[in-house]
Amino acid sequence: MDLNEYQKEARNTALYPGMGESMIYPTLGLCGESGEVAEKVKKILRDNDGVVTPEKRKELIKELGDVLWYISNCASELNVTLEEVAAINISKLKKRWFENKIKGSGDNR
């Protein structure tokens, strides 16, 4: 499945307040789901010495899918495709790489 196909299917399953007019709901969902990924990783570090078991791997994949759903709907609210978002991101990272600015901080380096 390509990113734009995923985005279309994700949008077909979306139902939330302000849909089509606001990114508030999907942005809050993205924060929550990202936090769930972080919590699972934290507990893997604490309880499994950082070893990702096959069961934990499956749990993380499901949570990452939820993160992707919310990212997809944020992009839809901005009327941009996931492929455009991905292309812009890779272009930005390549520019930083070639300018030897991959390390550091700040959006406009």
C-alpha cells in the first residue's frame, strides 16, 4: 500500500468533531498515540532490559499504525498528501546531510 492509498483509506474511517475544518482532534490524538509508543518503549527498557520480544514488537507496530492514522488525518486537514509530506521531509533531510547540518537543533539549519 502506498502512502496516498493509505491516506484515502484512513480518511474513510475518520469521524471526529470539526472534521474537514480543524486539525485539533487529530493533533491531540497524535500526541496521545505517540505517548503510547513512548510508554511501551519505556516499559520494554524497564522490564525487558531493552529487548523487544515478538509480542512487544506486534504491540509497537499497532501503536505506530495509530500514529500514522493521526498523521494522515492531520495531513488531510491541511489538504496535503502523505507522499508530499514525505517528499518535503526527505528533501529537507538531504539538504541538511549535504550541508553537514544533520546534527544540531533548529528547524531552519
